Amino acid sequence: MLGRSGHDREILRLALPALGALAAEPLYLLVDTAIVGHLGTPELAALAIAGTLLTGAFTLCNFLAYATTARVARMHGAGDAAAGRLAAQAMWLALAIGAVLSATFLVIAEPAVALMGGEGRTATMAVNFLRISSLGIPFAIVALAGQGFLRGVSDLRTPLLILVAANALNVVLEVWFVYGLDWGLTGSAWGTVVAQSAMGAAFVWSLLRFPADDRRPRLSALRPLLGIGRQIFVRTAALYGAFALASAVAARFGDASLAAHLIAFQVFGFLALVLDSVAIAGQVIVGRRLGGGDPAGARAAARRMIGWSTACGCLFGLVLLAVAEVLPRVFSPDPAVLERAAVLWPLFALTQPVGGAVFALDGILIGAGDTRFLMRWMLVAAIGVGAPLGLLALALDWGVVGVWVALNGFLVARLVSLGVRFSGERWAVTGAPA
């Protein structure tokens, strides 16, 4: 359908290991849930509360990986020898952010768990889990910076190996601590901390392999990363807020609607991994080609990635329509939930081709360093389109169908803004970053 292109091999070389690295974390979470789930319902509920808080913090810190990838890819393409210096600065910034987050969770663990609805023994276990897990946060944030840097120099194999090894170690330690030493939920937390420490150390070693004339923390060197990082952070927070609002609105329509929404959204998140892997390839290829002064090559590769990502999205949409009667039953036997899922499913399938194009364009513009545009227009799409449609669905009692109309509207608004930007020339700035 897409024909052949000389860019395909490079896209696959970068996207496949990126997909493996992206899949490592959710696969670990599934195993972690299974291990803790056999301890009892209170333990599983405590893990759900603490895990939601920790996952939210890590999601918002993804800006560190994206900002580092974009800047390093451009420097690498321009042949800038200062990339090793940037590796050290990214590491210092990650340690600082991680230390602040760790201290914050230690202090606010009890009120944060209470805000999430934790009570009694479940709350006590969640607070304990959160405080222990906070000790590993600096190492996990360093790993984000390390992934971003290594992606920027087109090394996606090393992050994949480190993440797979760390998650395998995590599983082994958890089984030993939880069941072998009978530490229960506490053992799960300590197993994660030890594995994250090893993962962080591996990424530090990988970063320090790159030669640098100065590895001391310098504000002048950190300032560009902070600027790009702030813009990507706001963009990510707006995206997170749009999805959180959708879940909040779905909850107002009852448990069956919320459960059906959760089923679709979990599948949406899983399929997004494949599309995100193409977006990461876009960050690397576009950043490197623009850094090397090749805007025509960057645009040609970008078009190819948009084509592949959109084609994947179309395929996913067709598959989802084909399994509409079967897949929701894997998650729930409740007739009310299945009825709501059947109603929203066509709208869910529709998100896939639109999302495929959006994710690819997003990665391309991040690689180009066009993060200020991404921040502003993500806010416009979330606040100007997604939120009003979601609140309108609530006011007019559109049910869970209205929630997915709002999500589709949000994605279409993003597609329009990103597509218009890509069709112009302002994003294709060449040369090393300032």
C-alpha cells in the first residue's frame, strides 16, 4: 500500500527496539500486579493507589527523555562534540528532579493516599509502599534521561537491554522478597527500589562512556534542557489532563459506563505503544537530519513515518471493529458493561487512524525542537476542544458515547494543528541547537 522507500529500514531499525523498551514497563506492571494480587485484595488496592501516584509522576517526567532526545539528535547530526557534556548535564538534572520528587512523596504520602480514597489497613500499606518506593525515584528519573540521550545518538539497543534486564531482576527480587522472605507488599516495594537502583547505575555508566571536557553541573548548559523540558512538561500535563477529564466524566455516568470506558482506554494505551515507537523514530531521524542540514531528507523521512503510523492505525481500527463482540468479554462478563462497550466501540476504533497520524507528527515536531508550538496547541486542543466537548457530554447526558466523541474531537483538533504546522517550513530549522 505504501510502496517501498529507502527510509523504511532506518525507521524499523529504530522503532522496533523502541517498541521493546516501551513495552517493558507495562509488562512488568502486569507481572507486579499478579504477584501482589495473590497476597490479597487490600494489598492489591494499596498497590493500585500508590502505583497510580507513582505512574503519574513518571509520566509527567517523560519530558526529560523527550527533551534530551531532541537536543542530542540535532547535535549528533551536526557533528557537535559537546554531546558528552550534555549527557552529564541531563544526568545532573535528572538527579535533582528525582531528589525533589523523592522528598515530596516522603512528606505527602499520607495526604496523597487519603486524597485517592485510601482508608484503614489499605491506606497504611499504600503509604508504606509509597515511602519505600520513593527511594528509587531518582534512579528511575536518571533512566529516563539516559534513554533520551541514547536515543538521540541512535542507540536504542542499549536502553532496551537495560530495561529488560532491570525488569527481569525486579520480578526475581519481588518473588524472593514477597514470598521467599515473606515481606508481603513491603517486599514488592523494596524489590522495585533495588532494581531501579541497578537500572539507574547502568544508565549512568552508559552516559559517562561519552567523552566530555566538563561534567560539572552548569546552569548555562542546563538552561536549554530546562526550556525545552518545561514546554514538553506542559504539553504532557495537558494531554494527561484531557484523558483524566474523560475518565472523570465517564465516572459520572455510573459504574458500567466507567468500566466500559476503562476497557477501551486500556486497549487504547496498549496500541499506542506501537504508534509511540514510530514517534520515537521520528524524534531521532528528524533531529539528526535537521542537525546535519538536510531539511529535504527530514521531510521525506517524516512523510514516510506518517504514512506507516497512519496505516498501522487504520489496521488497528479494522481489527478492533472485527473483535468488537469478543474483546470486551475478556475483561468483563457484565451485560451492562458489554452493552456500553458495544456502543462506544466504533468511536474507539475511529481514534486509531487519527491517533496514528497525530503520534507520528508529534514525534517529528519534537525531533525538530518545535516544542513551543506543541505546548501551545496541545493546550488549545485540550482546553478549547476536548474539555468543552466532555463537559457538554456531561451536561446533555450523552453517556460514555459523549466521552469518546470528546476524545475524538480532541485528537482531530491536534491532527489539524499538527498537519498545518508540518505542511509549512517553520519547523524545519537546520543546524546544531543554539
